[in-house]
Amino acid sequence: MPNIKSAEKRVRTTFTRTLRNRSYNSALKTSIKKAKIALGGGPSAQTTKDVMSAISRIDRAVSKGIMHKNTAARKKSKLARELSKTT
């Protein structure tokens, strides 16, 4: 444990941020997985909706600093490519 007051605060804030980021990351991964499952099922309105939802979550993750913009672009591109194959 740290002895300095500011270091104690850093430990607390880091813990809070870690929990928040872990929660957001989990929701993001779930959304991407749901989109991939929908893409495997064939073309439908729900598939498009799931993919767009995943892309939106990816964009929000970039704006919050949870995901790097190049990683996000790669994941979005892959989802869009798969979506265009199914339609």
C-alpha cells in the first residue's frame, strides 16, 4: 500500500476506472460476438441491426479511449465485409 496521500488516491481512481473499462469492454465484446452470430445465420433485418449496433459500440469505445482507432477500424471493416457477403 502507498504511504503518500496522492498515491492512495491514484490507487482508488485506478481501481474505479479499471472496473468501468472492464464493464465497457465486456459489453463491447458481447455486442461483437452477437453480430458475428447473426452474420452466420444469414441475411435479415436483425443481422443488419446487430452489426450496426456493434459498430456504434466500437465507435464509442474509441471516443472513450478504451480501444485504439486502428483496431476499431479493422474490426468495423471486418464486420462490414461480412455483412456485405451475406446480403
